[in-house]
Amino acid sequence: MANLITYSRMVLAIPVLWLMYIGAYNSALVLFIVAALTDWLDGFVARKTGTVSEVGKVMDQIADKVLINTVMVVALDLKWIPSWLVIVIIWRDILVSAVRILAAKKGNVLAANIFGKLKTVFQMAFVIILLSRKIFFSQILNISMIWTVFALTTLSALVYIVQNRSVFETQEGGGTS
């Protein structure tokens, strides 16, 4: 059940995208909030039912990336946010995914840390602010959130790499492929 809730977050990214492109921002906002709440709900259900799984831990993080990155790319296309912010967000996600893949090859599943969770909360809050722009818009709030999201995204990447630097150590003595 918890994994189905996680997967629903990825599926909900599609209508959010479509609603943004047709200018139905209030509907996109409501649907995004529903999708964002599944981030809390899937974990709650998994813990309550004793169904926490390695697949769920990985897919939860992927679902967050799918939802947030989808909206960020559309927001970029609508010229609501700068391209450099979207590049940093996607770059961070690729880098963290690489660390997770390396860890998985060594038999470890890496959970999100507090910085990654905080980053996700602020990214989701920023999306809510972006989608609320027809209701209220504050240039100061928008710029503040851009820099806050940038800082937390960058910090979470650095902390994640430092905390998991052992995945970069090789037994063969290094090399490239």
C-alpha cells in the first residue's frame, strides 16, 4: 500500500504538468499539494503497517525528484525561475543518485538525511509559492526562496557526498572506465 502511494506521486506529476501548461494554476496547486502530502503519507503508512522496504526507500526519493523536477522544468519554460536553479537541482539529483548507485553496488541502501529532507520540504514549499502566484505574488519572497532552495540543494549535496564518501573508495586501487 505504501509503495502505491509513492507511485501515485510520480503519476500525479503528469496532470500537474498539463494543468500548468494550460494555465490552470489553482488546480495544479491543489493537485501538487495532494501529491506532496503523499510524501508524508507513504512513510506513515509504511511505518504503521510494518512494510518499510528498501524498494520503498529508494522509490520515495525518486518520486520526490520526478514531482519536483517536472514542476521546476515547466516553471523554467514559463520563465518563472532562472535556468541555473533548475540545473543545480537536477545536477544535485544526478550526483546523489550516483552515490546511491555506488552504494547499492556495495550492498547498501542509503536513506535520505535531514538535509535532503529539508531540501525537499523547501523545494515543495517553493513550488507551492510558484503555483500560488496568481493568488499572491511577492518578488521578495520569490527571490528569497530561489536562494534558499539553491543553498539547501547545494548544502544537501555536499553533506550527502561527505557522509557517504566511502562509496568512492575502490578495492582495485582506482581507475576509470
